[in-house]
Amino acid sequence: FEGTPLAGKHVLVTAGPTHEPIDPVRYIANRSSGKQGFAIAAAAAAAGARVTLVAGPVTLATPPGVTRVDVQTAREMADAVRESLPADVAVMTAAVADWRAADMRDQKMKKRSSAPPALRLEENPDILATLGTSDRRPALLIGFAAETEDVVEHAKAKRERKRADWIVANDVSGGVGQSVMGGADNRVHLVMQDGVEDWPEMPKEEVAMKLVERIAVEMETTNGV
Ligand code: C5P
């Protein structure tokens, strides 16, 4: 970056999956690696921002200059996000589990000769949507949308439903093990109120840099500088 365009700004990033316990040894999870979110946190810090990174269970190193808060579950992530406010910008890249086990068992479930146990699920809080209507809503609120079909259309609807300013939409189709999730590259569409930009496929670090550049321009404009 030229200089430190995000100096004085607090950027909050969520990243990674969440793990929702079923019993002390089992959990529900997804294939998110956290790479894209960590790259965004790193780029924002390099641009001079104060960065809080709320991370689900991932095996990535904390980027230099970033304050990291580790969480396991969606509810812990929601609490950590709330405690990190206020923020000027929030980038919600986490692949938050939509559901958690409705009754988490205190003891490891035993295999029985009878039928397998039923898993009852209940809905997790939507952290992005909650921020969207919060009285402490960040000035610039950015969500991600991982879709396997009609990527941009779903992202436009999501932008409005969750009251986000931008949605970064990515196509995660491609089958188990070959998808963007966990991979090094990403191909995204930046969905804004007044239009959609299709970005070419590039490494997640470059997506992060380009997004942070856009954030810096937007913050300058809204500051009236
Ligand atoms: O609805 P969907 O899960 O596809 O929305 C994705 C966006 O919403 C991402 O930015 C994700 O971080 C955020 N999200 C959230 N809390 C949830 C579910 C999604 O913050 N419970």
C-alpha cells in the first residue's frame, strides 16, 4: 500500500468455520480453512488499521499486528464480535454453522444395538444480520456468500436481507476437495448497491489486498476527505 490509508480505523474480521459440539468428542463443522479471512486481516493491518480477528478453529498463524480472539462456536463468535465493537469496518468471512445440536450431551454418546440416535438441530444467531440492524453497525459492513449456484443473484438478495453494504460472492462449487474452500485461490464477485464487479481468479492474498484497497477508498469518500 501507499502509506497507511486505514490508519486510525478499527477493522473487525471474522474467519474460519465454527465447531458446534454434539457431545464432548464430536462436533458439526464445515470445510472453511480461514485463509481468506486471515489474508484480509493481514492486508488491513498492513494498511495501518487496528485489526481484531475473531477466528474459529483453524490452523493458521496470526498475521503481524493483528489482535486475535479464538472461538469455537457460533454463539462464542457472536459474543466476541459484540465485545469487539465499535468498529469502522466489519468483514465477515467466517463460515458460521447455521445450526447447532439442540441438546449437547455432557457424556460421550454410546453406540447401542438399537437405532442410531437422532440429531436435533436448532438455529444459530446470524452475526452479520445482527450487526446489520445494530445501533453499533460499522460504517462499512461486508459479508461473504459462498454459493454453489446462481452466485450473484443469491448474493444480491443476501446483501439486502442482512443489511450489508457489500457482499463478496464466491462460487464454491467444484465438488468435495476441489472447491475454493480450503484452496489457495478465489474467484469473487463484489456485489454493491449500485452494481457488481466480477474479479478474475487470483490468490486469496490478492483478493484481500484488492478488497482492502476498495475499503480504504470507500472510507476516504465517506469521511469526506
Ligand atoms: O446466509 P449465509 O450463511 O450464506 O451468509 C454468509 C454471510 O453471513 C457471511 O458473511 C457469514 O460470515 C455471515 N454469517 C454470520 N452468521 C451466521 C451465518 C452467516 O455472520 N450465523
